[in-house]
Amino acid sequence: RGKLIFMTLLEGLLWLTLNVYHEARSEPQIGQVAVAHVTLNRASEKQLPLKEVIRQPYQFSWTFQKDSYVPDDPDAFLKCLHSVYLALQTPDFTDGATHYHLETITPNWASGFTYIAQYGSHKFYKQ
């Protein structure tokens, strides 16, 4: 039972880090931590494991736009892992945000959400 819990925790950590890597690896650390908080908030809101939340259709663009999920920049992956660690250790400064988008686009859904703040090049929202 202990091994199963440990493996489940590791799987969640891996998927959360992959999400930050593919969504925000070029962002400043605060932007990466904010993306991690959004992902954690969605998992909490939906009561689903991180892997399931991240892989839901059309929720995070990298999951359906990439041929491979394997990171090709190990240094960036480790920085994202550090950002995930910080997100797990700090209060959610996104005020419960569950969505974000690049500042250069305005998706249809954004008008129905409450704008929270911008961290790096992403704007963050909640319902």
C-alpha cells in the first residue's frame, strides 16, 4: 500500500512538472508557479488526479499538439520541477485561478471568467 501511494505521488509530480514545462518553461519562475497553482486548483475542483486533469481534451494545448511528451531541455525541466516544488510549498497567490491564456490572445471563454492577474506572459482567471 505504501509503494502505491508513493508511486501515485510521483506520477502526480511528474505530470504537474510536464504541464509546467510544456505550458510555461520560458516564463519567469512566478509564471511557472502560477501555472502549477492553476493545475492544482483544477485537480482539486474536479476531484481528479493531476494526470487526468492535464490530459482532458483541449484543456492544455501541449497534450494534443505535441507528438512526444518527453522534455527535450533537461535544464528547463529541472527549473520547472523546482517551480512545482515551490507551488506545493507556498500559498496559492492566484486566488484560486483555474484558467489562463497567453496575453497575445483572447479566447471566447475569458469573458465569462473573473480576471485575477498576469504573471509573465499569461493572464489568469477563475469562475
